[in-house]
Amino acid sequence: MSSASTRSSAAAQPAQMANAIRALAMDAVQQANSGHPGAPMGMAEMAQALWSRHLKHNPKAPKWFDRDRFVLSNGHGSMLLYALLNLTGYALSTEELKNFRQLHSLTPGHPEVDVTPGIETTTGPLGQGITNAVGMALAEKLLASEFNKDGHTVVDHRTYVFMGDGCLMEGISHEAVALAGAWKLNKLIALYDDNGISIDGQVAPWFIDNTAGRFSACGWNVIGPVDGHDVNAVDAAIAQAKLCADQPSLIICKTAIGKGSPNRANTSKAHGEPLGGEEIKLTREALGWTAEPFVIPEDIRAAWDCTAAGAAANASWDKSFKAYAKAYPELAASFVRRMAGELPENFAEIAVEAVGGAHDKAETVASRKASQQALEVFTAALPELLGGSADLTGSNLTNTKSTPNLRFDAAGAVVKNEAGQGGRHINYGVREFGMAAIMNGVALHGGYIPYGGTFLTFSDYSRNAIRMAALMKQRVIHVFTHDSIGLGEDGPTHQSVEHAASLRLIPGLDVWRPADTTETAVAWTMALANKNRPSALLLSRQNLPYLPKEDADVITKGGYILSEPIEVGLKKPAQAVIIATGSEVQLAMNAQAELAKAKIAVRVVSMPSTTVFDRQDMAYKLEVLPAKLPRIAIEAGVTDGWWKYGCAAVIGLDRYGESAPAGVLFKLFGFTVDNLALTVRKVLGK
């Protein structure tokens, strides 16, 4: 081969590296007859610049801690990421690319964490990816502040995001962008695929935001626009962003969706449907791509291979961490434990302190206060607990003595107190959805267990992020207070009616509505111990009496026998079962006592978590709810969810509330001892 042709081949290789992504994307989408080829084809050079020149990762160890995190926020372009993983050396075979969007493949329609090696978060609901990335970058910054020591830097990585117009249109992106700027997350770098096209066509008639101005106003370092199809220009922009020490960076990349397709580029047709056989043929010709479908020439695959560089970076960090562990053995052990998501070895003793303390004090307090009391114990013992609230700290009571407010100085460093501790309570502002998705990012990153509070009625704002936490099996804890009409005068806008039932419908989410201090402490214990489930704690504003019980362990089963007839002086078997949750359990106990006066024997079952109870074996369920006993449920919320327990009657609230003092409302809607006792009598025909 002549020197001229050698130079020509070398010059062509960078372009062909990007074209490899385009080819794999259009081939996989065509074979599946489903998918989004346009975004991968348009972002190919952006991906090449980042993944081949900047991204620190090890394809053979996808979970290596100090890797850079990459988030494809516009997750419909999943074939971009699948192609990158395949090309750079991850355990994602070409056969899996051929199985794109097929049952049980490693290449589902949108990227899914813990399904495909190398995927950091499940994306698809637009706007949540960039918000997850904010959480990841926050976790990195806080861990670096906590663990890095002079001469020993063990936490030092970046979070990169690709996102499109759709992510920026979603309201959650405004919440996330504002917080990232306020927190000065300089290791967060977002690359915006500015192609001006969405499903409905050119976005100009409905998306006229000054994106650069918006990000700049939120405290971001804005770079560009740059030509998103010029690898060197994108490379230089990323290098520039990495130099910024006190701001997150946005790189605006002007691109053409479906780049390379003669008839589909720059059209919405390229967005969400296969190009078609004829157009793929024309695209191959236009790109000069001669390889067969799914075939990558060896020189192109070799140019993409990151295994050697990744192994070297990983080995260098391992060596650094070994020296760190020698100098700071306790910190290193804590770091390893926390990154593995494991609780301290003495967690059982910590839980006993929290639960036992609540049991021994037997206080009458609101369950939101009981939650704070449990948190005082847990936050003092678990440095990984990272709390917060959506501008309702004084109402949610998510702050403790061990969790000062998180603050950053003018240079972006974490402010520490005299003891050298950084803040562990986040003021999210009025940003419920953003808070929930940021917590998902924190959990996905590792090193912290996030929890955050708002009113239960505002869980609607957070709902899709809660669903994503459940889908991704992340330990995220939602503290929802003001759980019913018991909050009183704020009225129906703030009074939860359907929310408990609605949250219980989310698969994989544990929902707790505790009745007293001990149940609340157990709920916290279970939420913390549940490594692979998010939890929602539904807590009262009003005081709830302590309910005497012999065994707190049985609460962990979600539903349990709280009181038998013998405990109110009746030496006869139960004739009916009252099932209650939260603030209504006290009504059940008082109704039991009232019915006993008429020789009517009733068992009271407290069911703080229907979701946990439903996972128990049938023998236990029948022990608690015997098949032949009629059941009456009472909860200050919609009734639909209770009929599955074979109830003969349900006292609930299938309408919105009213504005009035709590006591007036409970009487108005029939949440009284007399009405519950009367309902039991009617069921029994007495």
C-alpha cells in the first residue's frame, strides 16, 4: 500500500468510527422493525469524541467505582449506547444487537440498568436522565469531600449526559438544572443534541427557549454551539468543560437527526421508525460503508476498543486505593462497605435501639415526629444517610442533629462544620419531582442512602420518579407527611385521599402507614434494610397514641394481630376482624373495647404495610385473617384497595375532603368509634 493510500485510510478511520454507530443503529432498528435510528445517527460523532477520547471506564469491570458515569437521557436513542458498549468491549455481543427490542434480550427498547452491562440508569421518561445525572454528580462531590485526603484522591470522576430537545422541554429538567447550578457541580458535563426535530416535526413552533441563556442563568458554563458532527470540535469543547472548576457545563452540539440518510436526515421520519431497506442501502452508499449488516471491519473495531485503556485506568486506581487503605484503614473499609450498599455489621443493634426506644417511651406523638425520632438514631449511626425535603423541612421533620444543612462555598466546595463534617440534609426547594429523580441518581451512584420529604398529596408530582426507583430496584426512601384529612384546615388540595392506594399499586414499592412510634421505627428499619426496594412512609400530622404490643418483630410482616378479645376482657373467640392502618388503628382499638361491652368479640389487625403483608406466605395470612371471620377495614382514603382482603365492609373516603379542623372532619366522614362499632354490628347482624 502506498503512503498516500495509508494516509487516506488513516484520515477515513475517524469518520468510519462514527459510521460504525450509524450502521449498527440502522441495522438493529430495521431488523427489529421498531426503534429510533435518527438520534444515534445524529449523535455518532458526539459519542465518538466522548467515548474514545475522554470517558474513563473499564469495559471488563463495568461497576469499577471511579469510572465516569454516562447517562443517555434521551433514552429512545438506546442503539447509540448499545453500539458503544459493543464496540468498546463490554459483554454485549453482536448477537444481542441483532436481538434489539426482543424478549429477554440485553438490548431492550430503552436502556435498563442491571439488564445490560455498562448501563448506569434506566432512561426513557424524558428529563429524568439528566436529573439522575445531577444526583450522580452530587454523590461524587460529597463522597470526594468526605473520603479524599491530602495525597490520596480516591473519588475523582465525572458524570456525562447526552440529552435532546425532549429532555429540555420536560419541566423536571428545569428543577434539575437549577439545582446543579446552585450546587456548582463542575464535574457534570451535559452534551445537548440540538437537532431541532421531535416526533411532531420541527420544534420551532413550540420550543423557542433560549437554551444557552436558560442554562447560563442557572449558573452553568455554556459552550457552543459547536458542530456536533465535527469530532475535533466536540473533543475540544469537552476538554474546555473539564477545566471549569465551579460550574456544571452544557455543550450545545448542532446536529442533523438521521445524519447520513439521503432522504430521512433532518426529518421527523428519522426519529421513531426504521429507515427501510432501500433507504439503508442509499445511506450505506452515502457513508461509504460497505460492510454487511452488523459487521464491523476489524480496523474500526480495534480503533474503538477501550479494554486496554480501561484496564490500565482501573489498575492505577486500585493501586491508589491500596495506598489509601494503608493510610486510612477505617475510612477505606467504610468506603468499600458503603459502595457495596451494605449496612454496618451492627445494624441490628442500631435498629433495636430505635425500635426499643420507641417501645419503651410509649409516646403519643405524630408519626412524622416518630419518624424524626427514629432518624435521630439512624443518622447518628449511618453516615451514608443523606436526607432532604422539598421546602417542607419543618413539616416533614427530615432533619436531625446529625444532618446539618448541605451548603457550598463560593468556589463550590462543601462547607464543613468545626468537626469537619459536611451537610447531610438537602434543601431541594419546591421541586418534588426533581428531588425524587435526584435521589434515584444518588442511589444509583452508590455511597449514600437518600431520603426526602414532602406532603403525601404532592407524591403525584414525584410519582414517575418513584416508579423508576421501583423499576430499577433502588433503595430510595420517601417521607410523605400530612397523610390524610387529619391535617385539617388546609383542605382538599392538601388532604390525601387516593394517594396511599395509588402508591400501593406500584410494583416493587413498599408503602408503610404506621400507627404509632414503634411501627414507625420498624418501617424505617425495613426501608433501610431493603437494599433492592424503594419505600414510602406515610406519616400523620396529628398526634397518634402509642398502642401497647408485646412483640415488635411481628410488625416486619406488614400486618399483624394487635389485639385479641381477651385483651378487652372477653374470653371468647373473635367473631370479626377489624383491619386498620395509621391514625385509624386507634379507632379500631376503641371500637373493640366498645363492642366488648355488648359481648361482641373482635380481633384488631394493624396493617402498616399492605405491600409487605401481601408477600407473606398463605399460612401467616390466614393466621392473621382467618377465612371464616368477616373482615371490616377502615382507612381514611379510597376504599377500592381493601376489597381484595374479602372485606364485608370498608369505611373509607371515596370523595375529596373539606377544610375544617381534623376532629370535625373525622366525625363528618364517619371515622368515629361509634360508626365503626355500628358497622361491625351490621356485618354480624347484631
